[in-house]
Amino acid sequence: MTIREQSEQLEHRCLSPRAAFADQSRGRLQGEEECPVRTCYQRDRDRVLHCNAFRRLKDKTQVFLAPVGDHYRTRLTHTLEVSQIARTISRALGLNEDLTEAAALAHDLGHSPFGHSGEAVLDSLAPGGFRHYLQTARVIHILERDGKGLNLTWEVKNAAVCHSTRSALPATLEGKVVRLSDKIAYLNHDIEDACRAGVLQEEEIPYDVRYALGRGKSQRITSLIQSVIAESSAAGDIGMGAEIQEAFSKLRDFMFSEIYQNPRVKQQEDKAQELLKQLYQYYLRHMEAMPEQYQAIAGREGKTRAVCDYLSGMSDRFALAAYERYFLPKSWDIP
């Protein structure tokens, strides 16, 4: 018996009957020989960790565009916080922690540069629109590994792509954990970043929210996680208690009105969106400026699809450098 087979047997002895077991996965689009050491979900986690799109998350904005300081969240640190919260919940509920971790690490692979403002401008430019969770599916299926894709299991793909409020519900409880953990993570770390930026004070959070969830990031996250664990165990699904859910919803509404739509937070968004618009038009006219992989996509699926794939994969820093290269004049170096 291989180490993988021992791990699979251990899952059946230790996990909840409602968990997604590795040896019962629907499998991969392209069949592969099983690893003797790792389960299929463990292999998926490792593939995500080692892919180019995951590394680029470190230079993609979360909320605050081009912040001065090393402690603001990026798309990568957000992803790691989602993974930590989701794994805690899954472990407590007896769900498959490997599946949960793989999906949490993959859930934002398709995010554009400059946060949701970048997503909004690509959505307005692309003929078929743009959604970051659908782009995650393209990254997984097509764009990674020079067009070969990551060939992840069906369960990990489903959980990663279905994490957004706009998307369909995930098919597994592990996917539902990731979906809720994403919201828990971003609301709480965005509060901390907003306080750091001086656009919010903890005392401005509605009193009834602070009373229900606690003061400070640690207390809020603990309250939310404990409620999810308690209610999910009783209800057989993934959710919070009514009082905590009401406070959580009120906190989300507060953050959208006071932070995400705050003029001080959004003051750089117009510049970022104009930058992406100009790059979009430039690459439509100059296909040769994109790597061969994207030129090939243009031949198969059209220019706009290729340009969206290329732009959405850029980090903030790479997009700024491309704009500078194509649109800003350089000084003449005359000897």
C-alpha cells in the first residue's frame, strides 16, 4: 500500500461523511497516473503554489492602489489569510482540509491588476465582459504552464471558481467554506488596512456590529469562525447563526459605503483604469507586442480574448512598466 493510499484510508476513518474524499474525486480533465505519496488534492495544492499566476499575486493590489508601506495587503496575502481561515473551519468540521487549501490558494488566480477597479474596466472593454472568477477557470484550464493548464481535479476547480457572490454555489462543503472564508478575510483585513491608511477608526464601526463580533480583527474573526463551526455542525450546511450573520451583513454594508466607495480610497482608480484602457487598445493594434502564447490565443479565440488574458495576468508593477514603455517619452542619450 502506498503512502497516498494510506492517506486516503485515513480520510475515511477521520473525516465527516459529508467531506469530499480524495479517492472519490471526479478526477481530472486529462487522466494522469496517481502520485504514490500525495493525494489528488495535495497535488493540486502544490501545483497552485508553484504556478506563475500564484507568484504574481504578490504584486496585485487588494484595495489600496500603490500604497506607501510594506504592511498593506496584496492579493497574495489575502489569499493566504483566506486559506488559513478556511482550513481552520474545515478541520473543525471534519472536512477535507487538502481540498479546502488547494481551492483557497487558487481562488484569485484570475484577478486583474489594480483590484476590482481593474476588473471593472476590463469588464467594460471586453465584448463578452470580464469576471475574475471566470478568468480563474481560464488560468487553471488554459493559461498556466504555457497553455497546458494545471489540470486540477474537478472539485478544486469548482470550489475555486465558485467562490464569488456572483458565481454559482460550490458543489462541495469545502467549496462553501472557501466562499465564506473569502468574505470573512477581506472584510476584516480591509478594516485593518483602512485604519492604517487613516480613512477609518475602529470606533466608527457600528456599535451593534462591535457588540456582536467584538473589537479588533482577532475578536471579529474568532467570533465569525466559531459561529460558522457551531451552525454548520448543526445545520449540515455552511453558515452562521442569525445574530452573527446580521452583524456580518451590516459590517459588509458599512465597508462598502464607507471604505470601498470612499473618494480617498478610490482617488487613484481613475488613473489605473485609464492606464488599462490605453494598454488594451495598444495591444489590440500591436499583437506582436504580446508573448507568443497570447498571439496564439488571438488566432484561436480572437484578439480581445487574448488581450484580456494578457492584461488580467499582469501584476500592478508590470502594467505600470508596460505603460511607461509604450506611452511615456524617454530622454535622448546623446554622447
